Amino acid sequence: MKNNNINNLLKSNGFSVTKPRVQIIKILQNSNSPIGIDAIINKTDGKIAISSAYRIIADLLDADLINAFQSPENKLLVELIQNNTKHHHHLYCQSCKKVLDIDIDEKLEKNIDSLIRKISKQNNIEITNHSFELFGKCNDKSHE
Amino acid sequence: MKNNNINNLLKSNGFSVTKPRVQIIKILQNSNSPIGIDAIINKTDGKIAISSAYRIIADLLDADLINAFQSPENKLLVELIQNNTKHHHHLYCQSCKKVLDIDIDEKLEKNIDSLIRKISKQNNIEITNHSFELFGKCNDKSHE
DNA sequence: ATAATATTGAGAATGATTCTCAATATTATT
DNA sequence: AATAATATTGAGAATCATTCTCAATATTAT
């Protein structure tokens, strides 16, 4: 994405165009899997303050431009919501700490939806969200 | 459960019998939903040090006597694994912060298992665990 | 170009969890 | 039951991710 498009993205969501915001969006665009705050900051040559990074991420989250969630190691992970981003889930590798996006097939997704409706009724609770996460170990033994 | 049974549980898992360990197991037995460290400590009249509580929970976890996981507010929640405990999932209420255990029906559980096998193959990753968590809002408006 | 406003960076503050180690309790031995 | 050997505890310091504060700086509107 060109800078102009990032500018438009920011402006159309009520943000002023600042270097840190543009940088962070670029980094998220170039990442093909969810990424942590520390990694984001590393990719900016340390030019963005940690507090600014957190603040910007929080703002982008409020504007629904990104997804954010906690890794099993309890760090915030972040991914940009692209035009074609649909509801999906994550696979955490406990050896190499990478996170993969996974899709689940439509049939299962529907099953899950109907389960959710059932639980919602049974417990008289409005269910607003759900997560389905997988944990595994890849064959990269270098981390053991 | 009587004290004797708790003593046996501890001994048969290689633990010596100490007051803090017995207390914590009792508290977990009397809790019908996952409970946080702070709540555990509160129920002991503040007699157990925070560091001891964390240590004991970690030990019980190693011995597979309890399940532990993070709440959406990023606190450790803990529940005892009873004889009849089977694989289940959790529903977090974002208003009242309670956690409910939920069962999912066998058919869906099987679907999930087969999805997991598929993803495992596709990504050449051994999948060791998964979580399926629901988030909702109950009708208790006192927290808003 | 200037003024008004918003954002940033640096570091202090916070909150959960982990670590350290001397004091104390438990277990094994007599 | 008393003692010695070993394990556990409590208190507080340390750590780690995240949030807060506020003066310095950048952006936007005029």
C-alpha cells in the first residue's frame, strides 16, 4: 500500500497523519501473521516510544482497524484487518512462538454458531464474542 | 472431602502435607467455578502469602491436579480437576466477571477434533492443546 | 506563518507474577 | 518422642507487560 493510501486510511478514520502511525500501519501490512509490540518497535529502528506504540495500537483497535489478543506468553499480539480479513482463529507454536492464522470450514463455523446460541439461551447470557485457539509444537527443534 | 482425603491426594502426588496446600485445595473444592489467586487468598483470611499461593498453584498444575488459564482481564484462574472433570470450556461474563464451565456436545467435540487433525497435517505441527472460550454479558446490570 | 490543538517520547507508576533467602514446618530416623 | 535432614513458607525485592503523566514537539486549521 502506498503512503497515500495509508494517509487516507488514517484520515477517513479521524486520525491525523503522523509518522509513528504511518510506520506502525506499514509494519502491520508487511507482517503476514500477528505480531507483538516489541517486534513492531524493533522494526522501526527503535524510533517509536513503547508508550506511543501501545497508545497507537489502542487507538487503531478502537477504530476497528486491527485485531488484538493475548498470546499464551501473555503478550499483546496485533494484526491489521484487511479488506478480505474474515473471522478466523490462531495456532500458537509453543516452540518457535510463531502464530499462524487458520480458517475453519463453514460447516464447523455454523456448528459453533449454533452451539453459541444454545449456550446463550441456556445461561440467559448474551454472547458477544468467542475465541478458538490451537496450541502446538512445530518441528523446529532449535528452541528446545 | 475430608482432610484425610486431601492428605492422601497430596501424598499420593508426592507432596508433603502442609497447611497452605490443604487450605488451597479445600478452597478449590468448594468453588464451583474457576477462581483467581486473589480470591483464593481472601478465603484464607490472608494467612497465605501471595508468593506461596502462586508457588502452590504452579506445583498443583505440574501434578495435573488443577487446570489454570488466563482470564480476559489477564488474571490467572484456577479450578480443581475432580474425578468427573472432563474436557470443557469457559464462558466469561464481562459484566460480572464470573466464569462458567460449559460443556459442548459430543458431535461438535468430534468435529473440532477432526478439524484439529486436519490443521495439524496441513501445517505439519503437532497440536497439543486447544481452547474455546466464550465471552458475554449477563443481565446483572449492577456492574455497568 | 501563526495559533490552536493533538500527538509523541521519556520515564514514572501500576498490577500481576516470579524470585530470593532466612525463618519455620514437615518428614525420616533413632 | 526428640533430633537431624530436608522441604516449604512468608516477606519483600525484582521483573515484565502495560498504562499513565506531562512537557516538548508535530500537525492542522486559519
